[in-house]
Amino acid sequence: YEAERLEFESYAVRLSPGEERRDLDTAEYAATLELLDDDSDHARAQLQWRLSLPLMVFILTLLAMPLSRVNPRQGRFAKLLPAIFLHVCYLSLLLAALDAIGRGTLPAVIGMWPIHLLFLLLGLGLLMHNQRRGMR
């Protein structure tokens, strides 16, 4: 392959007025303080999503600690696939809950909290299991 270098004095893209625009008035783009005052299902779902992301980081870190410990004969990547699987399951469940809350099929009071609780308990259980195994 031969490479060729092109230079332009200016570069512009014409946008036609008929192109689709995003509606910036949706809950996805609203400020968090505005979401607190909004009682719609979409606003409640978006607020829970925004609270879930930092909580998810904490819980995934808690899950990563026991999953990162491997025996020397297992290899470094023995528990990588289960860790990726847990992360994908956690994220998929949260996204399903986000959609269900937004549609009104899952009450916002229940929301995403049982999912976080489930994975928190799983992380604590794995951590305690590894600590007991390490004491032997």
C-alpha cells in the first residue's frame, strides 16, 4: 500500500435542515436537580441510573477482589471469564430495570436496588468464602 498525504485549507460539512435532532428536553439530558422535582417514570428511571453508576463501581470493585485471587497453577486468567460474565449480567440487569422503570412496568420505589443488593451480597459472600479458604 502506498500512503498519500492530503492537505486542506478548510473542511466543512453542510447540515441540511431536515436532519434529525435530539430532543434535549428529555430526562436523559436534564440536570439531576431537575430530575428530583420530576415525577415522571422516565425521570425516576434516569435518576436511579445516575445513582447506580457510582454504586456499581463500588460493588464491581468488591466483586473483583475475590475473583482476582487465583492459585499459581490456575493461571492468571482463570477467573477472568467469570468476572466478565458477572459484569455483563450486572449491567444487563440494570439496563433492563432502567427500561422497565421508564415504561412504568417496574415501580420506581423498587427500582434497581434489588439488583445492587444481589450483587453486593454476592461480592460479600465471595469475599468471605475466600477469607475462610485462606485461613486453612
